[in-house]
Amino acid sequence: MARSSHWLSMVFPRSPCRRLGGAEQVVCVTRASGYIASWLVKFLLERGYIVKATVRDTNDPEKVYLLLSLDGAKETLHLVKANLLEEGSFDSVVEGCHAVFHAASPFLNDAKDSQHAIAYMEGDKYYGAKATINVWNLKVQQPNEFSLSQMWILAGSFGKDLNNIEAGWQVSRQLYGDNNTRLRQLYGDNNTRLFTYWTSDAYKAIDYYNLLCSGFIQINSDIALGASISLLSKYSSSQYHIGILVWKELGEQSVH
């Protein structure tokens, strides 16, 4: 931890924090029970900060014992229950904090502006795929943000001749590309919507959502393409799923 301590010392003063407006500086550390986050909590407590530490379950002894045993925890550590899957659960936690150290993330890839988790299968020839997808309503705050869970069938090379079909649910306040202009009004909300998507030139010029692609044929009318999905999963509560089957008829250009 010597190297980490040296790096952090460039961010925080080594002396106890100064009082601002009669109160000590309050900071927040998310997923404080994690290995790196717990060391960060220790570091902050030693320097006199008041720490709001989020955990999934404040009553789980395995998650909170180490944190509560830290020096200064009794006086300046406040454990708060919060979960990424619960909309707004972090709003009140970070309110009034001088700084937030966000260590809670389901998966972080090399990209600077996205988070994702992927399971994939490779093979020679596939003419369809089937998936059961858990349905959530993970809110987005900025127009250029989106969240989704989808089945992705692809061939070709990224950036060159990628040909792929996507199907699943999506929360998106804005869609991109000239071909999607007619859907922007439909998607101007935070609803969870069923969608399909197709491109044959790596997202360059040929891309279509839902039935704007004449090659898509919807054979199940329970949920219309582009329509909101009403039954949604909730954390530690009811879970809802949708089944998606995509296949291509041999000798035809249509996808079902």
C-alpha cells in the first residue's frame, strides 16, 4: 500500500482537514466494503474526514465488521445502505459531500465512457439465437447516455464490414444517425423499451431500428417493437424476464 498512499497524499493534506463553515469536510466512498475502498476509508478517517460509506447491507457483519473496527470509525464513519440498481439510492448520500470516491461498479472495461458485461459464443455458421433477458429500468440522466440488455448476433470485422443484429431492451433518451430521426420523439423518455437494430457496414451509413428495417418481421405481438415494457424487475423483489428468439429463414432475406 506504500505506492497507493504516496499517490493519495497528492490529493489530500496530511494534516487533519480544516473546518468549513463550522463543520468538518464530509466525503463519500461507495462500495466501501471492497478491498481498495476500505483502504481509502481508513486513509480518510486517519486524516480527520467525516466519511459516508455505502454498502449493500449495513446489517451484514461480513461487510461492515472491518469498516467499523477502523480507528476513528465510531466518531466519524457513517455506513449507508445504497445499491446501483436502485434508482436514486445515492442521491441523499452524496448530498453535501465535499468529494465522492466512486468505487461501486458492476464492470469497468478499458473504455473511458462506458460500462458493460458480455458473454459470447463463437462458431462457424449460426442462423438464429435465443435468449432470456432480465428486464430493468436503469435510468439515464444525460441525453447521450443509454442502458440496455441485448442479444447480439454479428459477423465481419469491427470498423470495416461488421454485419450485426441486436435485440433486447433499451433505456435511451436519444438515438443517433439520420435514419433514426423518426424515433427520437418516441424515445424521448426514460422508459424501458423493446428494440431491434441492424447494421451491415459497421454503424457507418446503414443502420435501422425496429420496423424501419423492412427485413424485420415481428411474429409475437405481446410487446410491440419500440413500445414500453410495463413489468420491470426490482432489486430484492419481483423479477421479470422477456424471451427473445431471432432467426433467419433459409433462402429468404427476412429476419424473424
